[in-house]
Amino acid sequence: MKNCEKHKSKSLTLELMRIRYNGSGIGTDDPSTEGMGVRTMIYRAHLIHGELDVRPLDGGGTEVLCMVLSIS
């Protein structure tokens, strides 16, 4: 995304990025209180005008979903 800015791109469209993993998962209902990792991801998503959703998966694990409609 920084390259788009650096090279003066007129627009960028990114619809969705989803990451799922089956580790031990996050420990609370509010993952933004889990430490700097999740807070940094939320901060970076906001820098690109996006939203980040981090949630536990049933049976363990975590899903991270980043959504950005468009940057023009």
C-alpha cells in the first residue's frame, strides 16, 4: 500500500483478507485488550481506512478479518 502512495497510484481496491488459525486462540471477548499485537493490527487497518475484526473460533483458534472498500 505504501508503494501505491509512493508511486502516486490513482486508486487501490482491496476487498477482504481473512486469516484463520487453529492455535490456542484469543482469551477475552475484547481482543483489543490482549496486548500490542492486536492493537497494532487495528491501528494499521485504520491507517488504510479499513476495519479489523478479531474473534475466537468455536473449538479454539482465531479468525482475523480485515476489510477495506477502496482508497482513491
